[in-house]
Amino acid sequence: MKNRNMILTGILLIIAAVLPIFIDAPYQLHILILIMMWAVIGTSWNLLGGYAGQVSFGHAAFFGVGAYTAGLLVFHLGISPWWGMLLGPIVAAVVALPIGLICFRLRGPYFALAMLALGEIFRLLFINLASFTNGAKGILIMPEITSKMAYYYIGLAMLLLTVLITYLIVHSKIGYYMVSIREDQDAATSLGVPTTLYKIYALLPSAFFTGMAGAFYTNYVAFIDPHIVFNLSNISVMVILVVMLGGVATTWGPTVGAAIYIFLGEIFRTTLGPANVLIFGVLVCLIIMFLPNGIVGELNIIKRIMARKKESLPGGA
Amino acid sequence: MNYFEIKNVTKRFGGLAAVSNLSFQVEQGEIFGIIGPNGSGKTTVFNLISRFFPLTSGEIYYKGKRIDLIPAHKICEMGIGRTFQVVKPLRRMSVIDNIMAGAFLRTSSIRKARHKAEEIIDFCGLDKYTHREAKGLPIPLRKRLEIARSLATEPSLILLDETCAGLNPKESEEAIALIHRIRKTGITIIIVEHIMKVMMGISDRILAINFGSEIALGKPKEIANHPEVIKAYLGDAYA
């Protein structure tokens, strides 16, 4: 079973690696790049919200901080925005740390609410601190690389790194502790888990990779403003939907979710016109009602039921 | 130096003293029972020892060290494990993952934690349910899982809270057998239990409390015949 999953992952990776050679159309590549960026954000959110159970309504804060780190490097210092890919995630993690230290001592919705506030605070700050951030006018940069193919491979590398690191964290002691905190914080404490610390262990990489996706966005789109990168519904809430759709607390769930979300979003937008958001909303409701664990989450359950049925067949091979 | 000692411990919730001025000592290797009617403060004592609640006043010593001021997760690290009266399984984790979560306190290696968990699964007789999700287990198994998970942290003192409550006589017997097995490994046990038959059979000494204060302390037989205890359980007419 494990081997089969590994082989499957390997085949998909090879397909992902050679895909741009066969798809030469910029629009299709653009969609794939967006999918990978969203998969990175979703996977990061999933580590914190899915595995550690600390739901964040404000991942736009980390995304925007990463994006603006890259943007401001160009704007103020004239340094290549690619350095933002390194610095942005670090700044995002630094921003996350005090929030975690304060909110993770409490249980319940405090962290979610604090994150909701954090995203909005950053949006307003970056609009109003115009002398530093160029305010609502945003930052326009000259992209150094214009080939979509290059962005595709950078995006793919970023996604693989995020998934790999998340996978390693989840399949270690830290992962076990995170899930036990999600399942029952009192029980975790009684087993000697320092809960505040381990929630922070989930938050920092989550903020880090979301910040990286933000810096990637600046490089790729070449224009950012606070309304775009700190957007509540288009970033913070969207990432939750991506993860819910794909599968909470699964390795590839957020990637599957991002693929379906972006793909359907594009189809609805071109075919349904102004009604696309409505149909989208209905679809999300249906998925939450009938696939509460997301597509990948329910897949495992469906597989298990099938396996059990096979076992109980009398004389079955 | 006492192995474990509670000194003049008081816990108030607002105006209500759930535990008032309670003191007792536990010796290494013994099974120490705490009994008392509903609401007499038994579970609160456990919550104070494991630091789930802060003390209003008093001191708790374990192996000569004062432990009532250190955070809850450190208590477990020092070697005091606990179970919960209302079981708290890690619901969406399998039995072995639940126990591994406990085993990780003493190791960081997945392999060692899994090995330890397998040993404990055998010890507690959970081997048929290794890969079952905890939320699907019936109550007797959940209670056993609770003990198993706590044992995985390699405690030297374990606090068992109502391990036999809600079990039928046969299941109770199995639980009692498990408690005896735990004791044989050298672990000291403090047990809170409602069912008198269970307590009389396994405890070396019993502390009876009511309204958060001691009413009697001694060997099971002495406790069973103690007029204050009978009064607390059955009322004045029977004392």
C-alpha cells in the first residue's frame, strides 16, 4: 500500500516535470502556476489548521508580508525581488511568533480571531503607511524573468519543498504531538506535551511557506497592492476552502483542492459569467455537506470500505 | 523523605472549598485508594496533583521535590501519569498512535516509540485493536487505552481516576487484573474509585474524604467499618 502510494507519487511527479514541454500555451501554464502557488498556501495552512487544529482566518497576513518583503526590497533598495523568496518567509515567521506566543496559551477561537484581526491590521497598515509601502498605489516591479516555463518550475520546486517539509514534520514526534493537541488538549498535556510550544512549531513553518508563496506572487505577477495581498476573502478564506475541498490533514489534499478550485473557478468564470460566484458557493456548500473530510480525506475512507469488503468475501482471492 | 506527600492542600472555586486542608502521604510501591461520595473532591485532588488546576494553598511533594508550582506538562515528565474519569481518547488516532503519542515523551524516534507502544499494547491486552480508531472503541477499551497511554510515558506514580466506573463485573475484573499487573512492575498507584468492592480488594490503604476533608484513613477493613464513612455513604441512621 505504502509502496503503491510512493510509485503513484513518483509517476505524478514525472508528469508534473514534463508537463510544460507539452503545454506551450501561456494561459494554461498560468493556471498551473496559480494552482501550485495555492497548493503551497493550502499545504502550509493545513499544517497549522489541519494537523495541529489551530484554525487561522488570517493567512493573508503572512502571504502579504512575504509579498511586500519582496516588493519593498525592490522599491526601497533596488535589490532583486528574488531575495524576497528567502527573506519574505523569514519575515512572515517573525510576524507569526508573537501572535503564537500570546494566543496559543488560550484555547478555543482566540487564535482564529486574532489572526482574522492580524490580516486586517496589516491591510490597513500597508494602505496608510504610504511613505513606506506606497499605500494603495501598490508596488510595480519589472519582472526579471518573463518565461512562464521558469515560473512553472520554480513554483513546482516550492510546492515540493513545502509538501516534503510538511510531510517530514507530520511523520515525526512533532506531528504526533500536533495531532494529539488537535484531538484533545487536556489529554496531550497529561502526556507531557508542552502544548503552547508545539502549536508554535506548527505556526512557524506554516507562516514561513505562506510568506514564500507571497514573495513568489510578487515576482510572478509583478504588481502588488494591500487590497490584493492582504485580502480577507480572496486569500484568508480562500485558503480554508482550498484545504476543506481537498482534504484536511492529508498530504496531497491541499494540492488537489487547489487544482480543483482554480480549474473550476476558471471554467465557471468563462461559462457562467456573473453567476459564477453563486454556483461556486453552492458547490462549496455541497462539498462541505457531503464530503466533510474533503476529496482526499473521503478517498481514504472509501478505499478502506472497499478493502474491508474484499477481505470478508468468502473464499475470495 | 516521603515518596509522595500532600500538605495542607486547599482548593477553592469561588466560595466553595472543593478540597480543604487535606494532607496525606503515599509510600513507594503501594496502591493508595481515595474514596468519598459524589462531589467530595476526589477528582479535584487528582487535578491538583497533575496541575490541571492551580492550588489555592498548600504544598505537594514528589520524591522530595515540590511540584505544585511547575506547569502541567512537566508533571508528567517527572514521572506522574494520570487518566481521566471522563475518558479523553485522541479520537481520530488509532490505538497504537494514541499510545505512541505518550511514548514520545521519552524518545524522539518513531521506531522506538512504536516498539514501546507495541509492548504496552501487549501488556494491556489491546492487541486485537491496535489499528482501530480510538473513537470507535467501547468504554471498557477506552478506559484501558487511557491507562495504556499513560503507561507509555513511563510513570513511576500513576493516578487512576474511576477506572472501573461504568464497567460490568467481568470488565471490572479485567481492569483490576490490569491494575495488579501495573503494580507488579513497581509503579505506585493512587486510585479513585466509586465501587467499594473494587477498592477493598486492591488498595493497601484507603483515604476517605467528604466535603474535601479527610474523614478516615487506614487499611480497607478499618475504613469499611468506620462510622464516619458509613455515615457519609448511607446517612446518619446507619452509623
